Amino acid sequence: MNNAWDVVILSTEIESTRTLKETLSRNGMDALWSYSISDCRQLLAERNIGLVFCDRFMMDGSYRDLLNVTRMLPRKVRVVVVSRSFDWDEYLADLRFGAFDVISSPCRPTDVEWTVSRVSRAEREASETERLPQLQVH
């Protein structure tokens, strides 16, 4: 699966990071690794990042801080929250705040593959919409 965008893993958890990197690699994708929100902010400024797998909490903030950064970018960056706990109300709050999805940690390869597939489909649909001629109403 070749994408025109890069993937970042924003995590301090070794097991989760390893599973994400291995699963993405098996699917033809290389992932950049970031250890902090501020480091990820730099990657977002320098690279064409389309997807970030982010631990719920980092040493210098949370996924919500990352979402606030991505909202300021001229392109769409999808953020997937990686969480050790699952609570339905928290899941819904994460989606309302702007997360693309939430997956459990340690990550299961099928969850990662499904998420990447959904992001790729959303990217294709967005680019197709941009190419459609705009109707003018008189």
C-alpha cells in the first residue's frame, strides 16, 4: 500500500510502537517515530504527515494537544488514539474532539490494518471530492 503521506507513531510504549511499526511495514508503509508532542509538531511542519498513531497521554501533553496542532495545518491529518483502557463514553468523547479512531494498546495488527484502510479510503474520497467540478447556482 503506497500512500502520498507519511505515518507517525507518537508513543513511549515500546511494545505498542514495535507492533505498529511491524504491521505498517508488512503493509508496505514506513513509520516515523516521535517521542513527544513537540517533536511530532516539528515532523508535522517538515513532512507530509497524513496519519498519527498517538498514545492518549505523553510526557508533554495528550492527544488533544496534538489535535489542536493538527487543526492549524493546511492539510488533513488523521489522529488515532492508542489507549490501554477502553471506556465507551471516553471513546465517544475522543471522536467528538476530533480523533479519527481509538484503538487498544497493545495494538492488534488487524486493528492497525483496518484503521490504515479506513484512512486511505477517506483520503481517496477527499481527493475525488476536490476534483469534482463545483456547481454554480444562479
